Amino acid sequence: MRMDTTRQRGKHCQYKFLTLVCVASGLAIWVVISYQFLVRSIIPFLRLVLAPSSSGEVKVFTWRNKFPSVDNMHTFFDRGDAMLAAVLMAISMQLSNEEAGGFLLAHININKNLWRRLIRTLAFIRMTVRANSAERTQIIAWLNRIHSNISLFRFETNTFILATIAYALAKAHQSLGCAADVELDAVVSAIMSMADKINLEDRGKQVPSSLKEVEKYLSTQVTFQSPAMAKTFEYTLGLSHVTKSSSKTQETSITARTFFRRPWAWVKLFLLRQLAVEICYSVLFPKRPALSLSVARLLQPLWYHLHYNMCPQALTLDGLFDLLIACEPSLEEAVHSVYVEVLGEEHAARTVEAVQNAPGRTMRAHLPHIGSHSAGDTRWDFASPSLEEAVTEHLTCSFYRARLSSSGRKLPQHLGVIMDGNRRYSKDNHLGSVVDGHQVGARKLLQFMSWSFSAGINNVTLWALSDDNLKRGSDELGPLFTMMTGYINEMLAGNTPIAIINIRFRVVGDRSLLPEKLRRAVEVAENSTQHNRSFNLQLALGYGGRAEVVRAVKEAVKRRVRDESITTEEAVEQLSATDVTKHVYSAELGLPEIDAILRTSGEKRLSGFALWESHAAELCFVERHWPNMKQSDFLRSIMDLSERKRRYGA
């Protein structure tokens, strides 16, 4: 007995020792990981903050950009919790409207199969957000086709239904506590931009395009916080209960019978639905307490600012699809059927495959695909930076934004940018073609616009294609022209569902050097943005600095001959620098002259860009290639420019 007891004690000590070793090892690993994280992310930022400031201003933090970028916008459309809450709220508002509610109950059988209706709506939204202009044409044609015999399908109804979705999604993000007003308005504008495009006869009709406008419009259609709204909302929640068993009125449901097959997925869906319901209550009936929402709000700053690094997969839109299909596999057919109905079998298969194979299974700031040099169907999903890189970048940018917003800084009035390094980026990253590098650079241009406008720079001219570049071979120029045409059509001509800031777009350079299709795309984009006044974006295509000066001189001479009725010889004799200045592109467009020039890729020359205006411009050079440029690089450069003392030779 004593021997047995001794052995048991020995084994017990061994177990305790092994347990302590395991715990100690785990703690050591955690300490090492934490230390690595601190060294790689926090320490560089602290060095920046603790560095002496020449101006001596207080160092605070500005956590967000003033205007949302494409990345920000896709974060808003990639939140599964907010999207599920938005769809539940939108259906409730639609049901509370007598005309629209009767239509839904009669034609969609929403009371028989709400989850199928929900996932089809979510699939439609995801497809619309990711679509390019050609696919959106198919989407609009499909909407017309399935509703052609329904008298209720008209502009007023379309506006109401889209307004309920826009309002619900914007308010869902607002309730999570991490959305600025301009971001909410951008979400609303992105959704409402579809309202006047569904039917050809509705083109150009006015629709509410901000959160306040949509809220005012909906107040005439539904009664918020009324017994009728409460009744329809409770009815919708009852149909969406994840534990409700199948019955005669419920053909397919997310039921408890799937728990033992996929228990963790079932639990995550239950919790996600609970969070979505509390979001709904916080918007529609704000006096109701919401415990889950209160907890979720604590983590929202991380999930919004570091969405692709820290947001749980279950809270993304694709994660929501995964949960729904895991709990009820028959819903996968409902998702696929939407793509087949709208895009056709072959295109739907490619699209669904692209979604399933996307890095991280998130939208990752997806741009509508632009025709490439090969199949013309390339979709670009960009790899996320590591957590250390993302944290460092976020902290650094917040610090620089605060410094730039401090008093006494003189920002450039008109920033010229030489977007250099696309070809070298392609080579360094072993991409299939140099055009692939230009594709990545196209996304950087969208980011750069939001960086510039958020920093307070309202006039930007970007050199995209020089007249010397046109000497390259047709094997590169042809695909490049195709990519530029698609880019301008998708991003700048008003066809994208992701709202871009109120930009006036124009092209400078010799347009006669460009192919006709690209020229037409430029004209359409310029006409569609001609009434925008917030920001000015100029793209230099077929541009050369010497050619601009020659053109300006000729125009100045012609002007003197015409206005003063003198000979050409006399006009040349009287020509002054002021005359030439009036006819460079910036002056003719009514813009201030380019007073700062930034060039990427480490090259320290201007190559003739802004040859006339650069005589007094401040210069700044960034080592990274254009596609690799970070916002912190940009903000650091602008801060450097803002600290320079300019005397203009005096």
C-alpha cells in the first residue's frame, strides 16, 4: 500500500511538473510574441513621437482620415453583423409600408422562407458592390426582366426600397460607434446611386443622397418607433429565429437540428444574430438596453481601423455567408442561383470561385475588375499587411495627421505627382506583365486621392503617361490603354457603386496622341464630373513639359494677335512670362500653379514635368515605388513640404 501511495505521489508530482512546464512554455511563447510585436510596431512609433519637434506643438492623435478611401468604403460593406442587421431593418421598414409591404408578402413569400430571402438579398448586395459597369448593366437588365410585369416596379418604389437599405446600413454602422458623418453619407450615396439607373427613363432623376436626406424621405413613407413598426419588426425577427423548427409555413430555416453537425458554426450564428438584433433595436427602438452591442462597441475601433487584420472572420460578409450555409447547406443553392440568374452559368461559376478563393475570404477593398492584357477578367485582391505593419502604419498616420492639422503649416495649394515605379514594381514582384503593375498602381491612385483631400490638398495633378512613353511598343501600350479606359469608366465616370469623393476630373496633355476609345472615356468622365466643385483631379496623359511650354507660347501669341489686332511678329516681340503663365494647363483650368511636386520610386529628377511651373515649386522624393507607397510616406512628405520656408528669391 505504501509503495502504491508513493508511486501515485510520484506520478502526481510528474503531472504537476509537466503542467508547470507547459504553462511556463506557453507564457514564454506569449512573452516572445508580445515582445516581437512591441519591437516591430510600438517601438518605432514611440521613437517618432518622442523625437524633438522643431515647431514645439502639442503632439496629439487624429485617428481617421477626413474622407473615406476605397479601403474604408469596402470595410463598411464587408461587415456581416451590420449587413445582417441592415437587411432585417430594411425588410421591417418595407413591410410597415402598406404598398411595399403588401407587394413583398404577395410576391416574394417572405413569410415562408425568410432566410432564403435574406441570403439572396445579401448575395445581390455583394455582387452589386463587386461588379464592374458591364456586370451592373446585366444586373439592371435582370431587375427589369423579373419585374417587367409588376406595376409597382417604378422609380418611387425603387427609391423607397434602396432608401431603406441605405438608411439601415448607415445607421447600423453608426450604432456600432465608429463611423464619421462623411463615411455614413458615402455609404448612403453608394447605395442610392442605383435608384435612377434601374430604368432608362429614370436617368437623372433626383434621389436622396445623404443620411439626413434619406432619413427625411423615409419619415414620409414609414412611422419610426410606432406600434406598426414594432409589429412588423417582431414579425421579421420571429421568421429569422435561428432555433425555429421547420413547419408548414417555413420551407427552409436555420434550425437546431443542425447543431450536432456543425455546433460551433451554429453557436457563432446565434451570437451574430443576437448582435444584429441588438443593432436593430438600437436604431429602431433606441431605449432598449443592448448588452452584446455595448461589448462589441469596445472593440469597434480595432475592427474598423484594422479590419483586415483583427476583425473576426465571422463578422465579415463572406464569414456570414459561410455561417449561414454551414447551418443550412441548402442555402448555398440560393446564393448560386442569384449569380446564375444575373450573370449566366459560366460567368457565375468564375465569380463564385473568385469569391471562394479570395485571400482571407473577405472583400479586401476589392475594385471592380478592369480589363487586363490577357483574358480581360482579372480581379485584384491585395494581400493585407501584417498586424505589426498595420498597427505601426495606423499609429504613425494618426500622429502625422495631427501634426499637419496644427496651426501655422502652409500646405501645397496644387500638388503635382510623378507616379513612377509601376514597371519596376511588376519586375520586383514577378508579376506576369508590366501592365499588372499599372493595375496595382490604379488602386493606389484611389487611395492617394483620399489621402490628399483628407490632408487639405484640393488640387492634384498626376502624371500618368508622358509623350515619351508613347514610344513604347504596342504590346505594352495596347493593354495599358485598355486598362486606362476601363479605369476611367469604372472609377471616374460615375459608374462605380462605391462612392468616390466629389471630384472634378480633367485630363491635360496632347489628346491627339491617345486612341479614340480612351479619348471618349475621358470626355464622358469630364462631362459627368463637370459640376463637382469640392476637389480637382487632373490626369496628365500624353503629356510632356516641353510640349506644354511650346503650346503655351503659341496660345499666348495667338491671344495677343487676336485681342490687340497686331501682327505675329509684334506679338512675339511683346510676349512676356506673364503671357505664357496664363496658358499653361493649370491656369487655363482656373487652378493655382503647381507649387509642390512629389515623385516616387527614388528617382530625383522631374523629367520635364511642370517645366514652366516648377521654377519655384518645392520638391519631395519618396523611395518606394508608386504601387508600394504608404500613407505614412505621403503624410511625412507633406509635413516636410509644409515646414519649408519659402522666400521666392527675396
